[in-house]
Amino acid sequence: MSETLYNLTPLLHLLIMGALVAMVPLCWVWLRNPQASTSRRLQALTLVTLFITFDLVLFGAFTRLTDSGLGCPDWPGCYGHASPLGAQSAIALEQSQMPDGPVTHTKAWIEMIHRYMAMAVGGLILTLATFSWVRRLGGDKTSGVLWPTLTLVWVGVQGAFGALTVTMKLFPLIVTLHLMGSLVLLALLTMQVQLQRSISPRSQSSSLPSGLYAATLLGLLLLTLQVLLGGWVSTNYAVLACNTFPLCQNSWWPLMNFEQGFTFWRHLGLDVSGQPLVFESLTAIHYAHRLAAYVVLVYLTGLAVSLRHVPTLKTAAHVLLTCLLLQLLTGLSNVVFDWPLFAAVLHTGGAAALVVVLMWILTGGRRSRSTVLN
């Protein structure tokens, strides 16, 4: 683990690899829509990018939950190589000293695949922004450039947080913000898909009453807080601090240390003085997330029931209810069944799906008021 934290030697090879991965969905979209207009292809590519970004969020959760975040402890490559193949000797040495990690051949591949996917998503978002600007400069006033450009900037910020996640050795606050940033990226792409649909002649209005729109926006804000709490639980490995439900450690209010648990600028497993965290701080982290989950679950369930009264949003309301049920079941599974990997990954996926659904509703609810993309 003595390697230089930043080693740009393999950067060119990594960029080429990311471009090649991004070419697969690009070619698929263009070949699948041979007679479509440029705007229709752009809309299809945005939807595909949203789908791949969602997959990236899931794989990021898998990377974190398998403790593969430091599978390659330098950035952007793996011990100065573009893949673990070139770093086999260095990985083997680390694995011989610590057979269970953090560096093993399997974990190195998981980490690098995550980086390849991230570079591909970056390439797709760069393509979306480029085509949007080309169309706008070519005189197409329906082509929006603000959101594609903002998304491009944001994916750069995400890349920086990804680098810091590695170089700061899974610093909990950085990892949590990296997770949150990925959901912001999903929200931005969802907004673009909806705004592109709004200029289609077949687009169906789904305007929300102002009160229901505000309620949905509040739901998204509550969900954001809950995602941050959930990320803080995961990055501090506090899931098993309470392994029963609804009680925690046979108590409705177990011993907790909120001050230490919610001190944000500290290293993993340590307090600000460098001493190991007391167990009560992990309990506080877990229980805060659980208590907030009750509020968010009840609120979003009530919101979904209200949204069912908007004819064009019945499907979205049902999807919202399904995602909430998934979150409830996977959250309980994480506690009762000692954090199974499949349920833990699905729990992150459920949070991502909730963000997409709420953004879909919010953006669609504005469409009849304005169809301006920028």
C-alpha cells in the first residue's frame, strides 16, 4: 500500500478503454434508430445513459459492499497500470501479506471495472453535451444546452470524488458525498429525458396542482436527507449496530453517542483524536437512519396515494409504491439477515430508483408550464 496515490501513467490507455466501452451504447442507439431524427437519437441516447448510470450506481454499491474500494490503492489506474493484469505482482504481494484484502486480485478487478464503467458514463455525457451544443449552434432553438452542460460539469465533480474516495482511504464523508453525487447525476439525466420528451408532439401533459408539486418536492428533499443518512450508515459499517427489528439491542432507545457518530470530518473507524469509535456511536448512526426511515416511508406512501388521483401519473405512483416496498423489505433484510450482499445492493438501487421516480414526476409536472429546455 506504499504506491503513489496519483499515478497518471496509464491515463491515456484508460481514456481509450473508456471510449471503447462508451462506443457500445453509442453504436447501438445509432444502429437501432437508422431513420430517426437527430433529436430522437439524442433522446434515446440520454435514456440509455440514464440506464447505464443507474447500473453504475448499483455496481458502485457492490464495489463498496465487497470492500473493493481500495482494490487498486492508487488512481486512476492500478499500481500504475491500466488494468490489474499489469499489476499482478504488486497485487499478489499485498494479498500474500493480507489474504482477505483490502487488495486482492478479485477486488482489484471489481474496482477497475467500476472505473471503466464510470469513464464510459463520462464519455456518454460528454457526447450528449457536445451534440446539444452542435444542434444549438446550428440554429436548433429547441436544443437545450444548460442541463447537458451542467451534467457534464457534475460528472467531472463525481470523478474527483471518486479519486478522493481512493486516495483518502475510504474517508466516510467523501464516500457518502460520492454516493449522493451519483444520485444527483441520475436526477440530472432524468430531467433531461423528461425535457426532451416535452417537445415531442406525442408528449402527454402531466401537470401537477401546485400543492401536490410542492409536496413532491418536499418528498425529494426528505429522501435526500434519508439517502445521506443511509450513506453514512454504510460508509461507517454501522448496519449491524442494530441487528433486531423494531427494537435495537432489546431497547426502543439504546445507548447512543450522537456527538461522536455524527462528527463528519474523521477517518474510517476513528474519532477526531484518532481513537477507535465507541460502539454507541455506530448505534447512533444506525438508529438515526432507522427513525428517519419511518418518517420518509409514511410521507412518500401518502404522496404516492395522492399522486394516483392525477390520471397521467397513476403508473408513476404505483412505481413509487413498489420502490418503497422494496426499500422496506431490503432494509429489514439487512438488519435481520446480517447484511446480505444482494439485499444491500438492492437497497442502494431502491434509493436510486426513488430519486429517478420523484424527479420524473417533478419534471413532468412542470412540462405544461414551460417547454423551454434551457
